Amino acid sequence: MLDEVDELLDDIGFEPESSVLTYRQAQVLALRERDISQADIADELGTSRANVSSIEASARENLEKARETVAFAEALRAPVRVRVPEGTDLYDVPNRVYEACDEAGVKVDYTAPDLMKAVSDAAGAAITGREVSTPLIVGVTSDGMVRVRHQE
């Protein structure tokens, strides 16, 4: 089992020196993605299930931080940034984004329903029903990618 995972990590070019994950975290995530239980992973690694759980939790936290960092970097370079205040109806968001993109000469390849879904999915708990419950910033990159961040 570990040999297969190590071969996979090698095949996909995993390098712990340049990753947010340690080698052990990458191993555990690769095994979990194959629906291997934490108990079975612990047996394979010669450790406790609690330790595997801790490794997995740290790995997922590191990945979330990496995603947030990438979203932040993309937001910095996005030529279009639309502030969406608390209380805004989700159905009003596409027009705000389209207007800002038109002014900046940026093309968005989303229909209004697709854009609402993308914003809602990315915003998570910041959308309650159809209402924006936490202020958002919707960024659109020059190649039309939409990124959503919670406004702090």
C-alpha cells in the first residue's frame, strides 16, 4: 500500500521541499483519497489512528491556507473587484459584476445563473438563502476567472 502511494507521489512530482505538505501528510492524504481508513493507515505506518487523524487534519488545514493564499494573490491581480455589501440579493450580483467587467473591458464567460452559483459556492456561509450575509469581494481576472473573498 505505501509503496504504491510513494510511487504515485513520485509520478506526480511531489516535492516536500516546495510544498505546503510534509511527505507524511501527502502519504496520508493519498491513502485517504483511496478510501483507506485511518485505522488501516495507522497499521501500515506503525502509528496510532489518533496520530493519523492529526496528520490528516494538519494536511487539510495546510491545503486550505494554500488555497486562500492563491485566492488572495489572484484577487490582487484581478482588474475587476466588485464589493457586494451585506444584505444584497444574490440575484443582483451578476449585473454588478457584468457592469464592472464592461467598464474594465473584461469578458466573463458565465451566464447569470452560473455566476450566481459560482459566487454562492465560493462564498459558502456568507450566503444565506438568496441574501449575502457577510460582505464579499468578487474579483474577475483578465482571463475571466471569478474569485470570491469574504470582505473583512
